[in-house]
Amino acid sequence: MEFSHNTKEIILELNQYRDIVEQSPMYVFKVNRDYRLTYANESLFKDFGYTKDSIIGLNAEEMQLPPESYKKWYMYYDKVFESGEKETFETRLHNKEKPQFFKFYLFPEFDEDENVNSITVYMTEITDNKLIEDERDYIFNFSLDMFAVQTINGDFLKINPSWNETLNWSTEKMIGSNWIDFIHPDDLVRADKMREDLLNYDLVVSHETRFRCSDGSYKWLEWNSIPIKQKDIVISVVRNITEWKEVNERLSESESRYREVVETANYMLYSTDLKGNLLIMNDPGLKLSGLAIGEIKQKNLLDLVEESHREKVRSFYSEMIANKQESNMLEFPIVNEKGELIWLMQNAKLKIRNGTPIRIDFISRNITIRKEAEVKLRNSEMRLRNVVNSSSEVILVLEGFGRLKDANDTAYEVLSIVDNELLGSDFSKILDDEESVTLFNKFFEKNADIQSISGEIRICLNSGNPHHFKVKGIEYNDGFGNNILLFLTDITEIKRAQQVTQILFNISRAANLTHNLDDFYNIVHKEISSVINAKNFAVAQIDRKNRRIVFPFFLDEKDEKFDSIDLDDLTSITNRVIFKRKSIRLNEEQVKDMIGDTKPEIYGSISKSWLGVPLLVNDEIYGVVMVQDYQIAEAYGAEDEKILSSVSEILASTISKLQYQEELEILNKDLEQRVTDRTEQLERTLENLNYENDQRKLAQEELQNTQKELERALENEKELHQIKSKFISMVSHEYRTPLTVILSSANLLKNYMQKMTPEQIEKQYKNISASVSSMTNLLDDVLMIGKTESIDALNLMEFDLCNSISTIVENTKFIDNSKHKFKILMPDVLRITSDKKLLDHALGNIITNAVKYSNRGTTVTIEVEETDFESVKISISDQGIGIPEEDLNKVFESFYRSYNTGAIEGTGLGMSIVKKSIDSIKGSITIDSKLDVGTKVIINIPKKVSN
């Protein structure tokens, strides 16, 4: 019966134990020798989403757990099965939501033969501890103090870099070594006492030992250690107190010298009783505290301590006395008699006699400067944050996977981080194109040299308008991990300005090539639509003859095209622009106020926004260019007005040019008609004279001669008009392109210079300089025509022809920027007598053409040779586009340009000037050319020319 009773009790206790295990927050399970699960408690099923039927009897591999986890488990299982001893280890396991860290406790279970037949595993989550350890490791590695993690037996598990700096031991040497191996033999008893205290108490244990350095010398170290018994480890904060110990040892040498040492020490030294009443203080301490020697015994330590720290200091030393700790260290501020705040780092030594504490001796160091430095550092960090926030650059902190972690105030404003919900999101999602994504991803490539990566990215937010940024990055560790710090400079306006400049250039180029205004208006509309809302676009021109305003180009979402409106009708907004000769920008209300009681249908539907700019050139107005929007109020701003004004200048110049050309054509037709009418009149006169006698023949001949002279005069007048027309057209064409570049660059510098880099500013100045040079060269050509037409005498001199050619080639190379190769075959010196200026201009023109009409990388060949004692032959060959055979006999005509020159700039004057120049110096010139093969120009000149 008694045995039965005991059995029931055992069964009851087992059931209670089973209930406890089942409900335990720990995860408990058993595995057999095949690693298969034979039991698991409810907590494991509940938290990991398993059921008994789904996992009982399975091993970890069959449960589809990650190999990197269960391979480590199997290794420890094997150790327990072989040794029969308990084992613990830590591992990481992926749950459904995030990685988790666990600690495993393995307990063997034995069969009747004392063999391990299964293992009971207790698994507990340590994820939070792991995170705390990560934070601790950061402090651990960067602290100036020495940190150590040891086993309870004293083996070093981990040390920070300060050990190497203080003792010159490498980490590899110390890890795994026992601290006793480094302790001075005379300190081994004290070390054993410290180990005993660590085993018996859960409090901080302080002690001092001499520790061997790598060179064999010893340094005094102060250890403040605390046991972490659940991990069987000890964590210690260690400081080098060699200097302090030297002072302290000198103090203990003899009582007779005690006062001398105390008085001369650089530290504040004093003693108190167990209640904190001051007993003695050295001179540095008196000076620091401001106390007189007679006041010492009337003061308590807490009287000196700054009020807000008194309770902390009282509790700290009370605990030290109660626990009989031999030494301890504390930092706190005191207030001296002058009211100054002084921070002390204080080492306290508890004096114990016969096991009873009798007083505390203090060695204190003034650390006020260090504390002030720490405050300054914190303030500096705050100021730095303020500077970062006040920066005009967008500054972003991105985690390793490209998620936005933090940003400065500018970034919040420019990118609307809150509205666009960017914080914590993948930043690449708002990049606008593949090039931006590719550049962004480079910052996160393994082993990337981040500081060398730079470029431009486009960001598109909910507003729909892309922002352009220049981007650079650096690595940044905020104490919680490595991040990428990106600096983004907003270049959206500069990009827009560059786009506007290109648009103006395209429009100007079209203006130079166009002969039809309708085609030109279509080009203008297409170009400006990329920068201005131009769905509704119109050009109004003044018809002065009929006093009307006509609309040659009209695009509108709502209204039909207007035929014309009265030029004097000031109720029209278009007329107001013409009358004021200034731009007008209006919203819907302003439009209504301006037209007043006029019926809207007369001039079209009322828009939400309207912008009109006058077509003005040389103070002559030709009409208005306008845009409007029916949906958006304030759709047009000052920037749009600037762009449309720049376009209007080109439009007005083009209209003026084409109107002038039209007038010239009318004049030419009128001249032709006058010649025809005069010819018919003379023919009629001759017919009337035919019936007269022979005596009138003389008069007839005179009339015929008069007729021929008149015809020649009319032909000359017609030719002069044609030349004048060609000249005006050429100058207008060739001057307009550089003038447009100058205007565009000047506008860019005027409006965006403060936002441009020095390189971008320099580029605009170079554009202006190059355009001025182009205009100067054109003017030189025009002037050279006049000179070659009216040469009375040559400006003859003796000079080295080869040296002149070398100079011309070097100047051409500089302008060409090494795009072509030059092959020069000529003597070292060849002296001739000729007009140097005329010959240099002719040769320069030919060599420039050879470069201009040849592709990059081709070769220009120049050969000079004496054909006899009296003449010189100069050959210039290129590998360019060539001249059509049918045009070879027209090359030397003024203003003539071959059809295959396309859009290559030129006046058609160059070769005409060359021909006249060579003729003037008694030379000859011939040209041999083939299409797409090249051209060879041969010049023969006398070695000596005379007037």
C-alpha cells in the first residue's frame, strides 16, 4: 500500500511537471539518435505554427529548416550522444516574420545500459539580448577604457583595441589565454580573492593588479568586474592606474612622508569618515575647492557636491561601505567657494581595519576640461545637425538595401518626404529612368569605391515633374550599422536652362534654313511644347496694308481659326500687346476685366491663363506670339514669359528677313518688267523707222547702240540687286547663328549664373567667344572682297613661305582641337617675295575648308615644292565630302555653295576671295575633286612678284 501510495504521488508530480513543461514559455522538445522529433511542448507548436501530426517523427531537414541552422544542431547532438554531457549553443532561426536568435540547452537521457538514447532540448529566445550585445559591442570597440569579456575562470573571450594601445598585446595573443598568466606573482593572492568574490556576489567587484606588458614590464590596472552568471562570463572595465599607483605607493612608504606627498601631489587628495565628514585635504584640493584649512573639519563631502548629484554620491558610497568594497570610481561635479562648477573623477579607497571600515581615502582628478569638451562635442554635433539641415543640398541617409533611413530638412521639403511616404521605402522606386537606377545601384555594390561614384539622377514624385540632381556619396556609420550618405544638388533649373538654350538654337537654325513661314511656325510650336504648355498656340501678324491682324498659325482646343481682326480694335488682348509693345500675362479674371462688355465669342473662348509676347525687332513690331490654357489657372510664369520672349525675337527677325526677301523678289520682277517694256518700246520705234530712207540709217544705228547700252545698264542694275539680295541673305544667315548663340548664352548667364558650376559658366563664355570669332571672320571675308576688288599696289615683302604655312597649320590645329591629322611635306626654308597678307589669307581659307568639309580622324596633306627657279607649287589635299563635277566651274563665284555642303556653316565667299588673291599675286589655282573621296587644290605662284 505504501509503495502504491508513493507511485501515485510520483505520477501526480510527473503530471504536474508535464503541465508546467507544456505551458512553459520555453520551447521544449526531444530528439532520438536519428535526430527525429519525438516530443514537443505546446509553446513550440503555437509560436512556430506547427501541429503534432506535421512534425512528430521528422528531423530538421524534413521539416525544411535552413541547413545553416540544423547542421550546427546535429554537430552538438553528436557531441551529447558521444560524451553524455550537457551542451549549450546559440543559433539563428528564421521565423515567419524575421530572423530570431535562440539559445539551446541539451540534456542527455540514458537507457538502462547508461547509453544516451535521446536528448531533451530547452530552447529560449535571445533576440533582444543579441541586439543589446550589438549596441554593447559598438561601445566596447570604441571606448578609450579597456573592456574585457572572460569566462568565470578568467579565460579571455573578447577584448577591445585599447588593450593593444595600453599593453601592446595583440588580440590573437590574449584571446584564449587566462588572465592569471599575465598577473604579477605578488598579486596572485589578490587575484584569487577577486575570483572568489565574483563567484559569491552579483555586484561589481573592484580590485587592482599588476599586469604584464608585451615587453615584460608591468602596469597597474584597476579592474571593475561584474559576473553575468547566467552566461558564466565576467565583464570588466579596466583602467591603467600605474601613475596613480605610483603616487599611492609613495604615500604609503611611511607616515612621516605622507603629508609631504599629499601636499605636493597634482591630484586632489582627501579623506572622510564613514559619514562623509572631511578629515584631511591636500593643498591642490584646498585650492580646487576654495576651502581654508581651518574649514575642512566643518564640512561634509556632500556640502561640496553640486546639489542635483548629492543623492547619487551618497547612495554610491553608502553601498560601497555596506559591501566593504575596497575601491570604486565615480565622476561627479562639485561647486567651489567661488561658485565654479568643477568635475572630478574620483577613486575611492575604503580603509578597513580588522574587518571593519574606518574611513575612505579619495584621489580625485579635475576632469572639467574633458567634461566641457564632451559638452562642446554634443553641441558641435547639434550644430553639425543644424548645418546639415540648413544646407541647400538634399542629404539622404540610406541603409544597405537602399531604404531611406534619414534626411535633412531640405530633403523633406524638396522631395516632400512625408507626403510621398518615402521614409523607410526603397528609394530607387522614385527614380525616373534606367540610367538613374543603374547609377544608384552602384553605391550598394560590394567593394564599391563609393567616393569615386558621381553622376546625375532623375527623380519623379507625385507632382509629375522630374527633378534633376547631381549625386555624390560617402560611407557613414551612425553607430547602428553602415549606411550610405548621399548628397544631391538640384540642377533642375540648369537642366531646363540648357534645354531652353538648345531649343532656341534649334529654332534659330530652322530660321536660317527656312523659306516658308508655315513650316517654320510648326517647328517653333514643336520645339517650345517641350518646355511650355503650348497646346493652344498662335502667331498673329500685322497686315499694315489692310490695317488688319491676321493669324497665319493658329492651334486651339476650343475655337476655330480667326481670319483676321481690326488692327485698331483695342478690346482685343492681342491688339493691347501690339499697342503697348510689351508682354501681357493674364489669368481668367484679368481676361474678363480686360475685354469688359465685349462678347467673348468675338475673340474666342475665355481661358484660365493667357500669355502674349510682341514680335519686335529693331523697334519694328510685326505681331504677337501667344499661348493659353483652358484648365490651369496661373499656368504661365515669369520663366515661361522669358522663354517666349526669346522665341519672339527669332520669330520677328525671321518674319522681317522673309518679308525683305519678298520685297526684293518684287523689285527684281519689276526690273525685269521694265526691261521687257523698254525692249518692246524700242522695237516699236524701230518698226516706225523702217519705212524711212537711207538717210535715217545713221539715226537707227545710234538708237540701236542706245538700246544696247540701256540693256547693259538694266542688266547691271538687275545684277547689282541680285548681288545685294544674296549679300543681305548671306549676312543675315551667317550672323544669325552666332548672334543666337550669344543671346542664348547671355540669357543663361543672366538668369542662372548663381546656380551654375564654374565649368558650366566657362562653357557659356567660350560659346560667346567662339561666336564673336565667327562673326569677325565673316566681317574679314567681306572686307577682303573689297580689298581684292580695289588693289592699286601689292604690299610686297620677302618672307619664309614654309614658316608661314607652319604658323597657319598650328593655328588651325588649335581651333580644330586635334580632330584631324596633318601631313606636311616641304623644305625647311623657302624664301619668296610676294604679298604675305593676301597669300596667308588664301592658304588659311583653303586649309580651313579642308578641315571643315572632312570627317574627324581624316588626314590633310600639304606639299610645297619649287617647280623651277622662278615658281613654287603648293598642293593641299583632304579626304572630305568632295565637290560635285557640275559645280567645279562655279566654285570661285561669290556666294556660291554646292548642294552637298548641307548644314555646314559657310558664306560662299571664301574661294572667291582665294581666286582674286591668287590672281593679284600673278598666280594660278586649279581644283581636282571627287564626291566622297576628297579635294585637291593646286596653287602655282611666282617666287618673286613685282608691282
